Amino acid sequence: ARKIILDCDPGHDDAVAILLALGSEKIDLLGITTIGGNQTLHKVTYNALAVLEEVKERTIPVAAGCASPLVRELEVAASVHGDTGLDGVDLPKPSRTVIDKHAVDFIIDTIMEHEPGTITLVPTGPLTNIAMAVRKEPMIVERVKEVVLMGGGVHVGNWSAVAEFNIKVDPEAAHVVFHAPWQVTMVGLDLTHQALCTPARQRDIESIGTPTAKFVSQLMDFFRKAYAQNQGFVDPPVHDPCTVAYLIDPNVMTVRKAPIDVETHGDLTLGMTVADLRAPAPADCHTQYAEKLDVDRFWQLIHESIENIGEG
Ligand code: BDR
Ligand code: CA
């Protein structure tokens, strides 16, 4: 199984990413780290613990990370995720709390304690924790297997005309992460906007008939309304689990190598991920982006994980 650390800000789609990882035997979830993003650090950390409680998962370590971006003020996504960050569901009260270690140290120590080339980082929120970890212990860059992140997009946006939320919230951190010479797979909006939770997909999940299936369906009800009201979508794009799906089955999407950089200055383009598509990627190119999703396979993986979690 692939050993991963999920760095997230739950968040409706982050919650689905957590469940997808938990329910797959192909994924060994070593820990969940949290980052201020969709809501404040306090709220998203509570949500991460509560989602684990919902499925009675009480052993995987949860470490709280940075409350705000490297340089800028935190901008939350209440319009998409509500005041709690996970509006629309009744969360159980967590029976445990975070570990006594900062997320940045948890990330560094986990990578350094494992064999080189065995840990995959999966960020699905702003990249502040990951950038901090790179700066604090640069040796992690050559030790991780790869970074598979949800963020950015090839010249599409959702938090501005050309910038995606996770990158726009902390562009300086994203700059650090895209410039470090590790393998980065950017699962951006061009891919995740294909992962739409249509009513038919939602009914298929409901048909599993477990409390976890119902929980996911309730998350999607809220997400559908929020995306309809604020982003002009009929069905909500379920961004974050696309990263985990790629690690379970790389055939779930096609990827293309290209140099990718992050705009940290532009008036109109702040937080844009700029991919250079003028020529075939150079041999030493260490960045790639996800292009085409196998939609049926994606929802099959989600279905299987929820089924595997069973009664929770
Ligand atoms: C990203 O922003 C957040 O609101 C979602 O959880 C996802 O990680 C999509 O732009
Ligand atoms: Ca997220």
C-alpha cells in the first residue's frame, strides 16, 4: 500500500478524500495534518477529528498545522463550506484530540523515519505546512516519493479568473512547493471539474445504505447548494479525492509533464499556476498536471471505499 500523509482543510471534498483513503487497501494513511484554509485552523482540525469519529477511526494521528499563510492574511471559503467548514452534517463530538506535535514536525519526522522514497505527500489545502517543512528540513525533498496535490489548474480559476483557492490563499507557499526539485503532480481544476457529483452519482452512493454513505450524501447536498449559489455549477466538483484516487489507481487520469510556476505578484493573476506548454517538457521536468479523468472509474473508487468502511 502507498504510505501517504494527507494535509487537508476539511472541507466537504477534503472529508471525502479522507474517507476514500481510509476505505482503500491500496492506501496506508500514516497521518492527517491540518491547515487553515476552507475555515480557520481550529475549525478544520475539529472537522478532521469529527470525520474520523464518524467512521470510528480513532488511531490515525491528527496533527494541527499552520493557522495562516506565510505572508498573507488567511482568506477562508465560507461561501463554499459554510461557517463551520463542514456545514450540512451533524458531526459527532471527537473522542480524542490532536497529537502533541506540530504538523510541520509530524511531516518532517515521518518522512525522515521512513525509508527514502516511500512517503507520498497529499496536500488538499493551502500549501503552507508543506512549504514550512521544506524550509525547516530541506532533506525531505529528496526523501519523499512524490507530492500529489489538489490545487491550481492550467489557466482556469475559481477564486479569481485564473487562480484556484488553495494556491491563491498562499501563493508564496505554493511557489516553494513547485520549485522544490521533487516530483509534483498538480491535480488542478481542469481535472477536478470533471469529478462532478451528479444526482445519479449521489444516488449510487446512497444505495450503499450505511451511515457513512448517508453522511457523504448529506455533505454533497450542502456542497451542491453552495456551488450552485456561488460558483455557477449545477453539480458540485469533488476536487480533493481526485488526488487519492490517482494514488489508488494511476489509470484514473491522464497526466502531462510541463514546467509549472506560480504567480506571486500579478494584479490580475496572483496565485495563477502558469504551465509552459510551448514545447515538449524538458527531460529534467519534475512537474506534471492531471488532464483527463476516467469519471466512471473515479466514482467506482469512491463507492468501493465507502462500502469497505461499512457501518463505520
Ligand atoms: C479547493 O478549495 C477548497 O475549497 C476545496 O476543499 C479544494 O481543496 C478547490 O479549489
Ligand atoms: Ca481542500
